[in-house]
Amino acid sequence: MVKYIFKRLGQTVIVLFFVSVIAFLLIRLAGGNPALLLAGDGATDAEIAEIERSLGLDQPLVVQYFKYIGNILRGDLGRSTSYGMPVANLILSRFPNTLKLASVTVLFGCILAIPLGIIAGSHQGTVIDFFATLFALLGQSMANMWKAVVFIYIFSVWLGWLPSIGMEGGIKSYVLPVMTLGWQMSAQVTRISRSGMIDTLHEDFITATYAKGIHPLVVRWKYAFKNAVCPVITLVGMRFGTMLAGTIIVEAIFSWPGLGQLLNTAVNQRDYALVQALLLLSGAMFAIINFAVDIINSLVDPRIKLR
Amino acid sequence: MNRKTLLKRMVHNPFFMSGIIIMVILLLILWIVPNLIPYDATTNSLLEMNKAPEWFSRGFEGHVLGTDSLGRDILARVLIGGRTSMKIGLIVVFIEIVIGTTMGLLAGYFGGIVDTVIMRLCDIILAIPNLILGIAIMAVLGPSIINLIIVLCFTGWVQFCKLTRNNVIIAKEMEYSKASKAIGASDTHIMFTQILPNVTTDIIIIASEKFGQAILLESALSFLNLGIAAPAPSWGNMISDGKSFLMVYPWIAMSAGFALMFCVLASNFIGDGLRDVLDPKRY
């Protein structure tokens, strides 16, 4: 087990290293010499060269990269040009809002989708299965922005029940964003738990448990589901990781003050330090969640460690 | 499975058939109707701003789906935007298949260091969520259709690669591959004429779903003004235009959303149907 954990940890660090290289290079490619921007119009070549020296831009890329990593490890993510404050503070102030939205969505999605997937998978070809599949396909086929627009139209404009922007409305303001994100997530979770159940229910050990006279409900919800659960855990983890990095579209539509909205502003304002930090953060979040998911999966299904 | 059984399975699969029917109708509408309407997708008309849909009260002469805040005919915009999205989706999926399958074949067939390098590359691309990577790259490259295609392909070939690799590893151990090797066939010959035809099933299934996903991602980027730039129409930027007028002129956002939904739905139906049709276990 310890060996497995260290192996996965090593892979995570490698992936993180490359993600940081991508984030670093992408912003360097973004064109526009930062020194020129800082110096403003009418600066002489000597002044620009001076600023380049002070920023370390005259040094080789590798040296610049290690400086960048060194700063990150000390918690210095640079300064946001559009907000005029340190990127780290900005991210820390927005992260809780995104975390709340993502957690509620994952909880809602799992409570809805896992039972639906189990029931649909155990009764393949029935009416319940048809509606579960339809629910999932619709959820995957409607773009999030479109779902959001329809929900706002029905519940805010037409019925006037729910607020459509911000998070000041307490629990009410969570309903529409969570419905939008949760439908997409539960669509995927329903499908994957359904197909996992179908595959597992064909296995010999299921026939054996039936033969022993165990109640069909116990066979399905305990024995079969435990074997089908690993892809579900992976998927839920991945969705959670993606949402933690900011649910850009939904946050933009519902004016949710989270990381996604921050990224949207950063991109529109060409605030490259902020874009870079958010890119790195989403990679890190994703890698850490994936690592956690693999460890959980190997605890649930010990066969995974042997691969 | 012979051709007759395959056809029979396709016809009897409700999802597959509805997907095909929706897709064919959509394609026909997209390519025939723009020739019938007298409006252009990008011409503003300040006298006809925010007109409600007239449906077919005046045939195609009226604004069937109404006009937007600049007086442009929404039907024309939905159709022209749809053509662009369809073309982008097709091109992107084609490029993804070529890159992904080749990389997957190489990784699965040669194994060892080639496999490790390609698989780690996949991990790195998968390590950043699609939309976020797409936004960052588009912000750097600037919005244009070519850049959009590059971004979509860059994030999308990975699934084809991973799937092909796993299938190739199985196919490589099959007797026909070993037999080819024994009679002295070259690696390229074995990879492309012996193994590739045996791993195409999954590629077809994924391709039909990726088509819808590419269109979804394209419209998400266009929604954020990072994809197809105004005044050129796209379903994404039409929803974005319309969402500010939801209170008063809801039809601006609705038409594009419905079109997008039917298109992606058709693509998912076809993919899902094919999964059942082509899977011997499911019958």
C-alpha cells in the first residue's frame, strides 16, 4: 500500500511539474513584453532594459522558470493588474464561494444520480431505465449556459420564485446554480453507474449470490454496486476537481463571486498573472483530487494496486 | 456481425434511429432554409429591433424567429451559426481521430518508453479541465476560427489515444497479429492493416459523441467571447447576447439554445445507440 501511494505521489508531482511549465510558457507566449507595459509609452530603450533587468527578463528561460517556481513555493503568485492586489489574496477570498457551490452540487448530484443509476442498471430495458437514460442524455446535451438561461427564465422571470444573481439570497441563491451544474454531473454519474451495474450483474459471482438465496435488493445495492463503484468515484472526483477550479460559465451567468468569475475577468482584462495562477491552481486541484481518488479506489477495490 | 444483422440492430434501436433522424433533419434545415429567407445573418436593421417571432404568418418573408437587439433576423443567425458549428465539429473530430489514433497505436504497439511518454502527455493535458485550458489558450492566441480548432483538437485527442492504446494492447496479443509478425510483416503494416481495423468500433462510438462535445465546447468559448467573434453568428454568442434581454425579449436566447440542444442530443443519441448496436453483450 505504502509503495502504491508513493508511486502515485511521484506521478502526481511529475504531472504538476509539467502543468507549471505549461502555465509558465503559455503566459510568456502571450506576447507583449511585460517591461514595455510597465514602462508605458515614451520610455527609452535604456529604461526598458533596466526594467527587464529588475524583473529578471534578461535571464535564460530556465532561470526565469525556477525563479517563478521559487516564488510560488513562498506563496507569492504575483500581482493582479486588474484588481491591483496580490493574486494569492484574491484567490483566497474567492475560493470559499467556489468550494461551497462545488460541494453542494456534488452532494446533490450523487444523492440523485447513484440510486437512479443502480435502479436503471438493474432493470435494463424498462420504463424506469428509459427515463433515466433520457434524463442523462438531456443533461449531457444541454449546454450549461442554456440550462442556466432556461432555469432563470422559468424560475426567476416567469414564476419569480428564485434569485438569478449573486449569493446573498442564502439557500435560495444556491438552487439555480446547483440545478444547472448538478444536472450535468448527475447525467454522467447516472450513466456510468448504470453501465457499471449492467456489466457487473452479468458476472458469475452475482449468479452465485442469487443462488445462495440472498435478497435481490441486497445483491444489487451491496454486492453489485460495490463492484461498480470505482468508476463512479473517479468520475465524481474529476467533476469535483473541475468545479473547484471554478465553474466559469455558471459563475458568469449567476454572478457567483468565485474563481470562475475571477478567471473570466482575468482573461477579459488580459491580467496574465491571474490567468497563470488560476491555470496552475486548477491543475494542482485536479492532480490532488485524482491522487485522493486513486487511494480511495485502491482501498475499495484492492485489485487496483496490482496493476 | 454481418451487414444485415447490423442494419437490423440499428433500425431496432430507438436512440440510434432518433439520433440519425434528428441529425438528418437538422442538416437539411441548415443547408436548405438559408436559401429561402430574404435576410442576411449579419445585416443590422435599426427599424426592426427586438421583434417577436412571427412564426409562419408571412411564410419565410417575415422574421420567423424574430429579431435580436440589432434588428438581425434570428432564424438566419441560428442557421448560419449552425453551419459554422457543424463544420468546426467535423473538422475537429477528424483531426482528433487522426492524431489520437496514431498516438494510441504507437503507444499500444511499441509499449515501453514510447507508451510512457505518450501516456504522461495525455495525463498532463487531462490534468487541466478542458474549458479552463481552452480559455487560457484562446486568451493567448486571440479569437479566430483556426485558433478555435487548434484549441479544441489540443484538448480533445486524448480520449481517442487512451482508448486506442488499450484496445491495441489487447489486439497485439491476438493470433492474427502474431501470425503477421511471424511471416515477416513490417510494424507499420501490422499496425495499420492488421490491428487498426480491429479497434475501429470504439473509435466510431467516441467520435459521434466527441462531435457533440466539440460543438458544446465551441459554443461555451463563443459564449465567453473567446470563440467565434461577433458579428459572425454562433449559437454560443447568441445565447450570450440574449441572456441580458431575458426579461423582455426571451426569444433571442431561446432559439440558439434549442438548436444547440438538438444538435448535441442527436450526436449523443447516435453514440449511445451505436454503443448498444455494436456491443455483442447487450443483446
